[in-house]
Amino acid sequence: MKYIILLSSFFFSFLSFSTAQDIENLPWFEDIESAKSYADEHQAKILMVFSGSDWCKPCIQFKKDILEADSFKSWGASKLVILYLDFPARKKNKLSPSQTEHNERLAEKFNKSGAFPNVFLLDKEAVVLANPVFKGQAVDDFIAKLEKK
């Protein structure tokens, strides 16, 4: 009986994390359809981030200084959904073929210049509202750019 209860609690806790990666109440997705659905349901905007997580220093800085900043997470928790589209270079960080194809398809549509990091603020239908540029600014300055839209 103990094992059934333990197994059941593990199963249900796993289910609660299967749809979105919750970085301290700021939902992260890797799939645009899931991000759009969540944004629609929660009346949120989508912050789509094109990143090279293991080779692009400004991308690494953006993730650390902005996306993982407590003030950004607090500000964005009820306003944003993160759609994180990674383009890793190292073999050990390679994405699945389907995730790679998904990210490349979105890059062809939104990131034709191939800039990294490249950030877009989208509405729940994936219409571009803004393309705020990250140039190492403080989190409050980046939030101010997003609040204009």
C-alpha cells in the first residue's frame, strides 16, 4: 500500500510539470503551440527568445541577468510566458530532431537575420508586438521596454 501511495504521488507530481517548465512561477515552453495556448488561457503575452545557450555569451548573459532575475520573474509571472528556442552548438547539448526542426521553422519566420539573442514580444496569436534589443542593460531597463507594448 505504501508503494502505491508513493507511486501515485510521484505520478501526479510529474504530471503537474509536464506541460510547462515553471521557473519560480514564470512558465517556460519550448513549443509555440503550447505557449500560445497557455498565453490565451492566462491572458499573457509570449516572450520568444532565440538563444545559443552554450556558445553565445550575450545569450547566456540575457538568460542569467534578465530571465532568471527575481525581479523579472516577479514582474512577468502574471504577464508573460517564455518561449525559449535554443540553438546549441555542442554535441552534448543537442536537441531532439523534432525540437531542432520546430526551432528552425520559427527562426525562418521570425529571426531571418540570425541574431542571437533575439527577443520578440508576441500576443497570444503569435503576432509580433515588439522586438526589444538586449544590449546588456539592467533588468529594470529591459522591463521598461516590454511595458511600452
